[in-house]
Amino acid sequence: MIPIGYMYKIQWPKRNSLLAEQVEDIHTLGDCPGNSTSDFYDYIPFWKHNGFWLFNTPEELQSFAAEHEIDLSKMTLFYYEAYEKEFDFDQTTDEPTWSEFEACPNFYTNVIIPTAKILHGYDVVEYTVGNAPECSLLACTDLTQMFDINSHCLFKTLEEAKAALEAEEFHVREPGPYRVIAVYLVEQPK
């Protein structure tokens, strides 16, 4: 798995009535309409993110928030890692393929792995532009009713997330490529 960075998220009660009954909260990476979570701020225009369009450390996030007078006290800090290949269908053969990707070289990327992290599951995130995470379709469609999803709206294992992608249900709803993202809760000192 590739360390890709940190993000503070704003959490709301479950909004999508199509979500499976066992879903209690949304811990997906994607920041898309209809989702019950969103990024802490519209940070991209300030160009302080890393090459995966997240932040290298919690301190970078906290510094940015302080600079823009953003209160992080009611937000949740997550850390993310990506499976080293992304999934899509080859444009010429229409065959499913897993291919490598990397951080955008124009941005400094040196993600520091947290000393205390709790795995909450695996998200499948759309990356049509190839840089920033886009939609997490589990949180804004009926896909949670088709797969075995945990209470955080995530796959329980990497293997389940990869198999779900290969079943083609995600591509029926939105184009790829897609990346499998491990979602960790980061314990913050009180």
C-alpha cells in the first residue's frame, strides 16, 4: 500500500436512503454530492496539498486551518493509503486492467505514517482526472446493498474491494479509473 496522506472530514448523519441498513456513518475519502462527509475546506486553490492531493502530515493540515481560521475541533482526522494499482477498462480492448499510478511530481510528497492508526475499511474512489480523489460511489449510490459493507460504508478487506471493482458495478454508474483506498482513523491527542 502507498501512503497518500491525511484529511480532516466533516461528518453528518447518513443522508442517502439507498445505503444498506448496517451503515451507521460515512468514512469514505471521496467528497461528492449526496455523500454524508466532506473535506474540511476547499483547500485545492491554495496549492498546499501533496502530489496525491491530500496533506503529508496532520501538522500541515492544522497549520493551513489556523491560517484560514478553520475550527477543526468537531472534525475527524483520517489517514489514507492506496493499493498500488488503479482499475479501469482499456479504451481500445474494453478489457479490465490494473495499472500503476503515481503522485503528481509538481507537488512535494512525503507522507509521514501515523504512529497510532485504526483501520476502518477500504473505499473505492473515482479518479477520472487522475489527480484528486473524486466520488466514493459506496456513499452516494445503492452499491452498499450489493456488497458486504461495514458500518462505516467501507469494504472490510482489500480483496473484497478489488473483487467488487472487477464485478463492473462501479463502472456501470461512473467511469473510472478507480483506486482502492485504505481508510484509517487517526487518534488525536486531547
